[in-house]
Amino acid sequence: MFEKNKIKSLYYNRLCKNINSQNGKLIIYKNAVLDIHKTAKINLYNDFYINSNHFKGSNAESYLKMHENCILDVNGIFKLFYGSTIQIFKNAKLVLGNGYINSNSVIACCNNITIGDGATIARGVYVYDGDHHLIMDNEKNVINKPDAINIGKHVWICVNSTILKGVTIGDGSIIAAGSVVTNDIPANCIAAGVPAKVIKKNINWR
């Protein structure tokens, strides 16, 4: 049985004004690091596990950092495994369905990211809806603004893949290991490569 941080769990679930608990709670394990701005909001419609699945005796950490006026909606049971990071920047919104993000992965939300029910996010995956640095043309117009990511239901994102801004991944699809997704991927297909392209259609997985 993994060791839970009872004091931290009690504070965030009972005393923290950032938490709006509907039918869920934060389940916080040892070495979880939470840094939540006083204006950020977490809406718990189901349980959110932080730093879960770590090895006995391990000191591995996971991180949840929330900046000003950002929102995290937890609609399904979601698990943030050890060694992974979720960071939600100012005024951004992250929506999580039922699923998990495996070890050494990062979700960095600058605008809007939605992850549907049944999502399986493997080790070493990066999900970025922004570039974190501004690129401007000669007239000082920003040409690389953040853009929303929508990951559908029952999507499998394999190890060391990267999902970039403005992308929709359709329900039931698989993103092969090491892929970089820069354009929309339709439902029920396998996409692979850099940039990722559809290599097989009409698939199902379990």
C-alpha cells in the first residue's frame, strides 16, 4: 500500500479554499509537491491521485503547479504518477477525464487542454498547448499564440511522444512511440512519425 500524506490531504480537502469538491477528493501520496496560487481553482467531480504508483522506499516526486486564475476540472478518476508534472499557467484551463499520466511526463497548459475518458498517457510524454516564448514578426505581432489541445476518449499516447498546440486527437486513436503530433488525428487510427501521420485506419485497442 502506497504511503499517503494524511496531513496534506486533510488540508487540501477540508481547509483549502481553492478546492471545490463536488463528488471527489484529492488523494495525495508521499512526496507530492503542490504549488497552487490563491486565485487558482480545482473543481473535483471525481478523485485526483497525486504521486501515485511510486515504488516502496522511493523518494520520487510529482508536481502540480497552478498559476493565477487558472482552472483544473477533474471529471473522472485521474492519476498523476510519480515523476510527472502538471503545470497550468495564468488564466488557462485543464480538463481531465478518467485516466492517468505515467511517470516522467509533462502536461503544460497555457490555454486550454481537454483529456477525455479512458486516456492512457505513457512514460515520457509531453503535452504542450503553447511555446512558452513569444515569436514576433517585423511589426511585433505575435505569431505563435497558444492554441487548445483536445485529446478524445480512449486515446493511447505511447512512450516519448509529444502533443503540440492546436491539435485534436479523435476517440480511440493511438499515437505511436516517439511521435510528434502537430496536426489533427482522426478517430480510430494509428498515427506515427515526426510529424505524426496516419499509418492505419479503422482500428480498436484494449
